[in-house]
Amino acid sequence: MTANNPETVKADAQQWFAQHWDPGMPIGVWWELLADAGWAFPSWPEGFGGRGLSARATKAAIQARREAGAFGPPNGVATFLAAPTIMHYGTREQQAKYLPRIVNGRDIWCQLFSEPGAGSDMAGLSTRATLDGEEWIVNGQKVWNSGAQWAQYGILIARTDPVQPKHRGISYFLINMEQDGVDVRPLREMTGDAAFNEVFLNDARVAEDDRLGDLGDGWRVAMTTLSHERDPDNAGMGETAAFGSVDLNMTVHDYSVSISSRNDGFSLALSGGVTKVLNDVTSQFDASTDPNKRQTLAKILEKRRVARWSGMRAAGKVKAGGQPGPEVSTLKLLGSDMGREIRDVGLEAMGPYGMLYGEDAPTDGLFHAYSMFTPAQSIAGGSDEVQRNIVGERVLGLPREPGEKEQRELPWSDLPRS
């Protein structure tokens, strides 16, 4: 098919970027142009910032953009979690309402899944949504919500039927964060940053039209969302890490400078920029001349390629109408493992300079910030221990923990809770 031929796609993209790319235009105007032309997210459907391209053709289009030096589309929860889920489960009305403002960067989204008492066991969540006419009234607390302080909307899972077993009484909602009843409070980290928040929902309201998927089927919808979050290569597509409030009137050049100066490990991990920072470290300290470090760097590159191919396979499965399987857990484990290897080889290469902090440190402290964020990669989006349980049970056929099967069939309201 000519439309999906990588060579043809790349030539078309090169011609378009040569004609339209201008770092002096406002970032909002640039994102609109990208979306209207279908080059924002080439694999997405036409009309929603994409061209419906295959994985290989999409890669060719992105390569053409990078070769042109052109800035990428918006990035964050909106584009790599909310949008794919809305495309998969949303009604035409929901897609028309939300997707255009995601691809042009107008709306920022956050994820409202984890709770203080439901992190690793997320299906045990206790946030309740009660139907009141044509609206749902939501009460509860969410935690570890990145970007919630800036978000206009959130993807939310809440319990709509406490009599059902915990996995079957959950529904998925698209909630307006800019309303009374939504209280966002920052969580200060050991790095001094506050990339995460806790969110309190007190009689917050969601229209019935903003329920995504079938009533009580929220767990299945959430697993589709998490299949994208657990793909370690997914986050880097936009290369912008746009978790902050974006001034769409800034020029592309000024905006790109502002985000390149962010020195928190979370933004670095999200944008995929840690690969460049690691390259800077290894070049500065001649790490590639050490055969052991060179071997570790080769393994990291190898794993990134495996992760990319596995992520494409998982995404293709969902696109074809299938459900995310245990492969997303292996992807999550692979991402955590790569994060630790990147941290260790970089700090080892720097030697005593790895103890420096801030602008006095190599790479102006960027790598140090990433190394401090690394432990979070083994927890966020489902801990490594939970992922290993999933792989053990669903891939290796190992038995569940005693009593777990019986608990899965009990009504949520009858489950013991601390």
C-alpha cells in the first residue's frame, strides 16, 4: 500500500517539514499545523492528528521530522495515556470532544488511578462514584498524580458497584479537574521537586456521557491505559515532556529552550532524554574505552530495541481489537531494569564526580537528578513485585498465593481492609 510505504511517507514528510517548519512561530500554532497535517502522531486515525500509518511508516515520518530539526507534538498523560484509551473505547462524541484539544496541546490531563490504600493492589480502590440522575458524584482520594496541578482533565477509575468483586465493580471516567470538589495538593520529593500530587475528590461531578466504556468494565479499560504506561519507549514520542502549564504564545524556540532546562528526573525519564544525557556522560568520561562499561552500554541499547519492538507488538494487538496481556508486565520490568542499568553505568563512569549535585555536577546535574528518580521507576505504574506475580501466574503458570482466588470472587464490600 503506497500510503504506508516508509520511503514514500518519509519523502512526503520531508517535503512538508521543509515548507512549514519555523522555530519562530508560536508553539500553539505549530502544534495546530502538525495536527491538521496528520504529522503530530502519524499512527493515529486521520482527523485526530494522524494519518493511520503503520509502525514502520510512522517511524519513517518521525525520522523525517527529527532530521528537519522540527519540534515534536505535545507529550504527557494526555497523549500517551488518555488519547489512546479514548480512541479505543470512546464514543464518536467523546473522541470529537477531547482528542482535538489533546493533539494541539490545549488541554493537559492527569491520571487518577492509585490510592493510599490501593497502590500495588489497585483493584482494591475505594473511591466511590454514585449515580445522581445524569451525573456521577465522586468521593475519595488519589495519590501519585503527576501534572494534576496543571490538568484540565483526568482519567479516573472509581468504584460504582461495591457488591461486585473488586475487579468487576469499577468504572472509568473522564473528569473535569477545574471544578469545585477537586483539591490538588503537591507531594514534595527527596529531590526537592514536586512532580506528583495527591487529589481529594469531595462530591466532584462527572457527566454520565463522560463515562468511558461499559459500566463496571473500568478495570479492562484501565489495563489498556496501563499497557501504554508500561511501555518504556512510549513516553518519548513527543520529546517535549509537557507536564507543566504551556504558554501556547511562546515561540517554538523559546519553549524548547525552557523544557530543555528542566532538571528534574521525572521530566528526563518521561521525555526519553536520559539517553542523550547518558551519551554525554560516557563521552565526557571516556566510558566507552572500558570494555565492561561498553558491554553494559551495548546491553542497554539492545534492551531499548527489544522494548520498542515489544511495545509495537502490544499496541498492534490492542489496535486489532485484542486485550493487553502479560507482555505489558514484561515491558514494565524491562523499563525498570534499564533505568537501574543507566543509573549505575553513568554514576560508575563519573566516579567521585557522581557525588556532586546541581549545576556543579556533570551534565549540569541532569544525570544526578535522573539517578535519584530511578527508584520510582520500579514502583510507578505497578511495582516490579506485582509485575513478577503477573508474569509468574499468567506466563509461567505458577500457583496464586493461598486464598487469593477466593478473595477475587468476594464482593468488594466484604473484603478485609486496613
